[in-house]
Amino acid sequence: MPEPLPELQKTQLIVRSPLSTDGFVSIYFSSADGRLMSEEEWWNLKQLIELANRVCVKQQARAVSA
């Protein structure tokens, strides 16, 4: 179960992308002071998305070949 956000934490929608005709994925960034993401945090997010994409592509390829 995810941890609840601290009471004063500010959350900003970073990415919202369609996955299907009726499904979306949303990524939020949170900080206690409401600041924007730093360049390093953007780079880390990019790396995370690329890693997840590689895993999903491999799983889809296995499903198609099975």
C-alpha cells in the first residue's frame, strides 16, 4: 500500500499519456515546498521510463511469439 503524502506536500502532474482508448497513466512529482523538478530529477525520470519501456517491449515480444 502506498505511503500517504505528508499533509503539506505539493504535487504536480508531470506526464499524462494514453495507454488505450479509455486508459491513461499519470506521473506526479511531489515536494514539501512545491518546487519544480530539477534537471537531475528529470533525467532520472527519463531513465526510469526508458527502462520500463524496454521491459514492456520484451514482454510483448514474448507474448506475440508464444
